[in-house]
Amino acid sequence: MILFENVDQKDFENYREILKTDFPEEANEMQIEEYLLYEGKNAKGDLVAAQYFKEDKTFTIIGNRDGE
């Protein structure tokens, strides 16, 4: 897990667009008032989840390689 603090929402949204290209399979996206989420899988089976919390401007990336 990687955690970034003081991230502008626009920066998260730009990174999310990259993840949508690199991890397009089994994709889930959620946007609620205080929280943004993107989850996806690539062709190799690697998983990624990116979360952004609007209130404290934190951005978290969690990854898992297939078989780990």
C-alpha cells in the first residue's frame, strides 16, 4: 500500500484515467460525496485499487500481483 497526503482531486482523477487504461478488466468505479474509488485488473491478472478521500486529500494505491 502506498499513501499520499495533500493530493488535489484533479491529480487523482488524472491518475485514475491512466489506471483505466492499464487495468481495464473487471473494473469498478465508485464516486460518492466524500470518496472516490477505482479498482481494476490487467491481462496478467494483477489487481489495483486507488482510493481518494476528499476531506483529508489522501490518495491510497493498493496492488496485488496474480498469485500473491
